[in-house]
Amino acid sequence: MSEELERLEAARIRIVTVSPTGSHYVMAREGFAALVERTESGFGQIGSAGLVTERGLAVLIWRGEEPYFVAKSYERRAEAAEVAALREFARDLEGALRRGSQA
């Protein structure tokens, strides 16, 4: 797990909190976040990354060619730069947590 923590730090991704049930970590960087399953050995499945809003986590959805961030009682069009940043965050998170488990 220490290798994963080092890779998270190098990617500027921080563990914000553990969910109230203790079953997930919240990982975040630059206004984006994702839930990561907490397991006995460290980190498990990675959930969908999204934009942190005052209404919670807004996931990226596509309506035709148009990207939107959507959460409960929240919706707004996503800028191209935001889509790119979200994808980079998700890719970096996956890389930091999966690199050590690949054989």
C-alpha cells in the first residue's frame, strides 16, 4: 500500500476522507473526485470520477456530442478542458492504484 500512496502523492491525488460507512476512500484532485473501495489489503475497485459540486459528485454524461456534469438536482454543460482534466485525473488514479498489482 505504501507504493500506491507514493504514486498518489506523485500524481497530486489526495485521500480526502473515508466514507461514513468506512467502506470507501474519497480521492480528489483539482475539483474532481472518485470513490475507491477500501479493502483489507488496501485499495479495491475505483468508482466513476466526477466533478465535486455543492450538490455532491456530478458524473460526466454525454447527450449526443455534448458533455454534461450531472448530479441530483444539478446539471451543467462541461467545458472541453474539464472533460480532459477529468479523464487525466481518472487515468492517473487508475495508474497509481493499479501499477503495483499488474503482473
